[in-house]
Amino acid sequence: MTPETRKAEGASAKIWRQGPDWDGAPAAAIGAFRCDSAGSGTALLSAIVAELAAEGVTRILGPMDGDTWHSYRLVSESDGSPPFLMEPTSAPDALAAWEGAGFAPVSRYFSARAAVASGIGAAPRPVPGLVVRPWDGTAPQTQFAHVHALSVRAFAGNAFYVPIGLDDFLAMYMPFVPMLRKELIFLAEIDGELQGFLFGIPNYAEGPGSKTVILKTYAGLVPGIGHHLVHAFDLAARDLGFETVIHALIHDDNRSAERSRQHGGEIFRRYLLMGRRPE
């Protein structure tokens, strides 16, 4: 559904009326949010809440550009370091603006840094029949189609999940293909069937010679696959000369949060997804 833009003095946002479910009921989403001050942001968000409440909407999430496949979350804490590639950003007054409009946190996330070399742990326990290999760089559209099919299955149980069609998925990720390093993308197969993937990319926000690599996302359909994927990625990052790894955008309650801590991850940014139930 096409979003609708709302503007006021010093603030702007977009409304997606068909957002994800929140606690078993459909929610609207407010995204593409910008404000010059907490007051201007609160005024606009309050007006949008009133508009949606009048239409009978009982749940509102934000900032979220429609769903979790697209940009969502605001920065709640930071060490002041520059944003990394594909990281969500928000104005300094954004959190106060959402809180002023009656929104409260509904989900919490973080990003952490670790030294590549010191974060490599012992080899994981074997998984019968598992083969983990780097992407060979061929047929990107076909490979991303396989990743899409696996993602739809792997992420279906996540909070605020909404399915995405293959065409939309390819439109999001194919533009990044020229930037990818095939040595940082891993596929996990059992009996020739894709059972997991890991997507890593250099932090090009620091420039083409960056020594920082981003572990953007990984997923597996069989227990233990994620550990194998991360171990293979860490070894490759070390061998490619990367010094720092960013564990990007991890949910506080995800198993990956504990794995990040075990690998020496130190949190440098926290994020929030906000929600409100209009009265």
C-alpha cells in the first residue's frame, strides 16, 4: 500500500495504514519521520495518532517504513561514532518527540563492535551433512531468490513479521550486488538444499579501504547452522585483513545477542521500536 505523507512546520512523516500485527491485531506504521525539534515532532505525531484513532486504528508502530524489511527503529543511545553502512539513523530529538506523543518502547535492539581476531572461538559442533561455503559470485538474481525463500521461512516467527514478495525483495537487495564481496557471503546446505545463509559486507561508510566488516544478518532452518555460518565468516574476515566486526542491529532477546557477548562484542548503539495504542 502506498504511504501517505503528512507535513507540519519543522516535521514530516509517512503513514502506512497496513502495517504488521502487534499483539495479534493489525497496526498502522509511521515512518520516514523527520523533525527539527522534539516539539515539532510531537505535534505532528500527535496529529497523526488522532487521525488514525478517528479511523478506528487501535495500534500504531514507529518509526517503521511499513514493515521490518524496510527502515525501522530510532537511535536511543550512542557513543557518537558515525553511522555504519545501512544503519538506521534518527535526529537527536526523535526519541523525545515519540515519547511526547505518547509512544513507548515495544522492542529493543543494539549494535556491537568486536575485534575480529580475538572474537574467533572454537570450531562449532558438527551438524550431520552440513556444508558451509562462500558464495561463488555467480547468478546473483537466482541466488537471492533462494535466500528470499529461506528468509520467508526463517523469519516467519519474528515479531512484527510481514511476508515480502520476491520482486520487492530483489528490488531491495540487487542494487547492492556491485558492492558485495563474495567471500563475506556464506551459504549453508544439507544434501544440496539451502538451509541457511549469512550476509556480510565491508563498512563502506568508512571508505573503500575500511578495515571494518559488518555482520548484517544470518539465518538457519536447522539448530547449529547459525554458529557454523558465523564461525566461517569470522575466519574469512580475519584472512581478508579486517580488524573490527560490527554485529549489526540485534534484538536484545535474540540468541545472537548472547553470541555477540561471547565473541567480545561491546555495544556502541542502541535502538528502539515505539508503539502506542490510541485510547
